Amino acid sequence: MQGDESARSRGEQVEAAEREAAKQRLLAQAEAQRVPVEETTRAVPDRRWRRDQR
């Protein structure tokens, strides 16, 4: 029985490492695609839309 437990524990460790690696890849990809705030345009309210909503 002890061998089964250590194999399961090892499998869980491998899965955790894979999840962490995937998370790091996603964070790196998101950072690479991020647009600096200075390069974005400020949203301007559309007065016509607001007037139609009253």
C-alpha cells in the first residue's frame, strides 16, 4: 500500500509543477501582449447615447 501512496503523491507533485509552469507561461504571454497605459486612448462618453437613454 505504501508504494501506491508515494506514486500518487509523486503524480500530484508532477501535476502541481505542470500547473505552475502553465501559469508562468500564461503570465509571460499576457505581459508580452500588454499595452502600456500611456499608449491607450481615454474613453470619452458618447453624449448622444446618454441622451437616448433618458
